[in-house]
Amino acid sequence: MMKSKLGIIAFVLLIPALYLTLEHFISERGEIDLAPAPVLNLLSLDGKTYELNDFSDKIIVLNFWASWCPPCLKELPYLVKIAKDHEEVTILAVLTSDELRKAMPIINGITPPKNFKFMIDYENASKKFGTVKLPETYVIGRNRKIIDKFSGDITLSHRDIPKLIKEYSKENP
């Protein structure tokens, strides 16, 4: 009897805490309201260093992935399709927690459009974003603020990245 009363009390106390937490992270439109994207440098496969500001006129879909991660590999073709369908977007597929030599067979098997770039996380960019599991994907607006974050396989998400891009583009031409 005492355990069930404690359980009920704990549950009742948990509801307001959960509400306050969600209210802090969810904006009026239901999107995650995150801070500006961290400043970072990424290395392209051709040896050039890029910053997010180098893509200032584009919406960025920043994806952290690894060759040993099955959900990462599953979503790469989806990211390529997003790049092909949305010229206003730059996809940055950032190899992290992995060796380039292990990822090259995968990279070589993909023919990405011009607005899709494979990058190497040589300065722990994933840590600057707080990434703890792969895959993790961020949608970053032209103002370099994070619009949304996806943890896990984005092909299984109930949220739709192309729809998010379209809505953001209408509001922020």
C-alpha cells in the first residue's frame, strides 16, 4: 500500500517537471527551439576546410554518420534524395568516430549532387553539437540557427525533413 502511494506521488510530481521541460524546448510551431549552431571547421574529401558560414545562402542538413552504423548507412540514400530534390539545401554528411579508409567504399558507391558534400570530423564537430549517438542530423537555417534535430534513423522519423525545409524556405526566403 505504501509503495503504491509513493508511486502515485512520484508520478504526480513528474508531470509538472516533464511539462516545464517540454515547454522550454518546444516553440509555438512545435519545433525544437535550439541555439545557434556552433562554429566549426570540417574537412572535405578533397582537403579543403569549410565552415558553416561558407554555405551562408543555403539551408544546411548536417548529418553525423559512421561506416559501422547500420542506421547511418540506411539514411544516406535518403539524404542524397533530399539534396537532389532541394537545391536550396546543402547536405553535409560528416564522417565521425570512424576511419576514412573504412568509409571510402561506401562514399565511392554514392554519386551525390553538387549540394551534397562528404566531410570529415577532424576537429570533433560532433562533440560541439553534443552528439552522443549516431546517426544524428541537424537542420540549420540560413541564419545559422538550428531549426531541428533528429537522433537516430531519419527515415523512421515521424517528422518530415523536406516539409520542414519547404516551410522554413517560405518563412525565410
